[in-house]
Amino acid sequence: MPAIHPTPEYLATGQRAIWYDDMKQVLQVPWMGVVTMAFSHYPTFFGELWRGIKPLCQSRAFIEASSSLRSFAESETAKLEPKPLIAELTGLGYAPREIEQIRQMNTVFSHGNQPYALIATIARHLLEISDMAGGAEAPAFAARHAPEVDVPLVLVEAHHADAPTQAVYQDVKSVLDLPFVNTDYRAFARWPSYFALAWSDLRERAGTPAHEAICRAIHDRAAALVAEDLPNPGKLSADALRRAAEADAGLDEVRQAVRLFQWLLPGLIVNVAYLRHQLDAV
């Protein structure tokens, strides 16, 4: 597991803060993913990556690719038969409005994780394989594509959490073999009794052959989209991105960080889809 150095949003200053705000606006997400926070540790690399992919991220092709990944993940994850939680949450005292807020929070991540996965896949493709095959033409997606939600994004950091939630965090890292707790899980932990209940079901599926097969399928779909379908309006080249990585820390170190996230993000997409099905009305 390579070392990663994500700079959280509340510590970002200068050019890094500008990048964070710009990326969130373009992707139409309320949070900066750990993946891109870690990439920003290498400013020459990150600057060249974002310069090259920003016009792609604004394109119709990119939004449609993200949507297709989400649809596939939610369709396949339903086959894992997530446990319905509405009745248990109601029994714990959760009102319909609270359950809807959890569902809305899930929608935020269900929409936003796919773009981050594609960004990591683009970076790995360029660093390890070759230039993208797509042309420069990429009509923009002018409309809003992010979900309209009114639930605030509140993250329960480990140092904020009580002992039971900290124990769940440790279990998440252990079961999923993670060096950190994803933003998604820290947001769901705002409702600690919900998150503990949801995780207790998900942990029984995580890492099973069926779960791993879906993760692999999402990984392969993202790789195929990058290699074969997505355009390259920013004319980002493999040579330029490799030179940028070398200028920061050496190609191997940057490549290891990129590889880590490109493999982890499909699993996060699957898990968020699984948690979403738990909240399906039955």
C-alpha cells in the first residue's frame, strides 16, 4: 500500500484551494475526493492533469460515461440482495424525513464517485499505457447534472467520533483494506446508528467473489471508456503527464498513488450502490 498525502479542504490554501474550488464546480459535487486531494500533493502533475481534463469533465461524453457507470453499478449491485433497512430504521425512531436525508446523501455520492473514478482511470492510462485515442471534439454539457438535494454535507472525522463510531471506522478499514475512511462513510456516520446498521450488512458482502466481480466489471468498463470512447479536448498527452510526475516526485511514486485509487474507487462505487439499495422502499 503506497503512502498517500491528501490535503483536506479545510487546510487547502493558495493554488491548491483554487484547484479544489474549480474542480468541485466543474464536477458539480460538494466535496473534493480523497483521490484528487492525494493527487494535488504533486502540484506539477495535478496542474497538468486538471488543465487537460477540465474541458473533458465539462463535456456531454464525460457526463454520459459517468451516468452509465452508475447505472451499471446499481443494476449489478442489486443482485447482491442488500438487506432492506427501512423497517429497522423506523423501529429505531427514524422519521421518514430523516431516512430521505440519508437517501439524498447517498445520491450525492452516487452521482459524484463516477467522475472521480474516471479521472483516476485517465491518469493511470496516460502514465502506464499511452495517449487517449479520442479526438478533440467534445460538445459541452451545458445543463446541471448534479442532484438537487437540500441535505448538508457534514463529515464525522475520526477525532470527532465517539468510541462506537471509531470502532466501525476501524472495521471499515480492516474489511476493505483501506488506509483511510472514505468521505462517503464519514458523511453517512452523521447518522451513527444508521451507519452501523448499514455497514453490518455490507461487510458480509464485501470481498466475496460476487462483490469482487462487480468491482472488476466497473474497473474494466471505466478502463474501456478511457481507452476507446472518451474524447480528449484538452489534448492531454502521456508524455506531458509523465514529465509532470517526474518533476514532482518521480514517475514511480506518482504512478503508485494513481494505481491505488484507480483500483479502490470501483469498490467504493459498488458499496455506495449497495447502501442505496438498502434504502429502497419495500
